[in-house]
Amino acid sequence: MIEALPYAAVVLHNRTNESGCVPDNGLFCPSWAADNWHDFVTPSLQHLVLVAVPILLGFVIALGLAIVAHRRRWLMPPILGATGALYTIPSIAFFFLLTPLIGRGRETAIIALTVYTLQIIFRNILAGLDNVPAGAKDAGRGMGLTQNQLLWGVELPLALPEIIAGLRIAIVSTAALATLAVFVGGGGLGTEIFTGSKVFNTRLIMASLLVMAIAFCFDGLLLLLQRLVTPWRRAVPA
């Protein structure tokens, strides 16, 4: 009985955090979360940057590639093949492959995350452009629109639902992959997840929930944007 006491003390210590809380279910401690929420502010802001910047850069690059491939169809297979090959590289391996070239830090993580968005966004932009009704394009040509005016005034607006769908998928994927930035010193909520998995379950759970919240917030903003820029999709016939 006496020999069992030190072991019980060790188990109790491992389940107890700095606030002296022992969670009833062995997983989550609400009082610790309330007392230490400020520890997650900076990692959350870093994670927002790790999601927003790659999505923005990936969209700009993928949009340019999609427009070129839409006009010169012979470029579509090589672009799809190149972006697909990069997308299949294991994420952690890609982070470490970039480290000798760029070094450790947020820039390395942003470059890797940007590359992972290209395949998703490129395919959806191209699909949206290909699905534009031929009648809409013929009507634009009949009004005397140039090729560029037709692209920006007719094709891209009608392709917006598919484009935004691709951005939504890319955001969820990027929010999850951004947690791996911790391995190259990129910061973000991955630091809290990695620390929590070793020390305290509440830290791990809070960081994971924040990653999900960031993904849901971006997704909601994109849905709102789609509703604002595509009013014809919600119009009800009189």
C-alpha cells in the first residue's frame, strides 16, 4: 500500500496543471482554459497569417495559371501534372526539403502551404471557366466585347461559385497543414498542439478547437462573399 502511494502521486501530478485542476474526464479542464486563454492569442494570430497569406498567394498564382491554360489548352496537362506532383509530396517532408534552401521560419511554411493550395484552386477555377454557358459567351461577343472584357465581365463572374468552392476546400486543408509549421519554426497553433500532446490534454484540445474555429470563420466569410457577389443565384422569379 505504501509503495503504491508514490505512483499515485505521479499520476495525479501528470493530470494536474498549473492551476491545480484535475479534470473529471481526464481530458479537459475548463478552469485552466479560462485562466490561460491569453496564451493562445499570439499563436492564433500567427495561425491566421499562415492560413490567409498562402490562400491569397495561391489564388493569385492559380488564377494566372488557369487563365493561361483556359486560353491555351495544351498547357493544361503539364500545369495539372506539375501542381499535382507537388501536392502529393508528404507535408512534413516538403517543409524539411525547403529548410536548406530558405531556412527555418514563417517564410518557409508560407511557401510550402502556398504550393499545396495551387492544385485545388487551379482545378476549380478551370472547371468554373469551362462550365460557363456558351450562350453567355456568344451574347458577350455579340455585344462587341473583347477577349479580356469577356473574361473579366462574363466568364469569371459566372465561374465564381466553383472558384469559391475551391477556396473553401483550400482553406480547410491549409488550416490543418499550418499546424506542421512548428517543425520549421513557423509558429502558429501547432506549437500549442505539439506542447499539449506532451504535457496537458487541455492545451491540445484548446489549440485544436481554435484551428477548427479559424477554418470555420474563413469558410463562413467565403460563403458570405459568394452570396454578395452572386445575387443572381438567390434571385426568386416573380
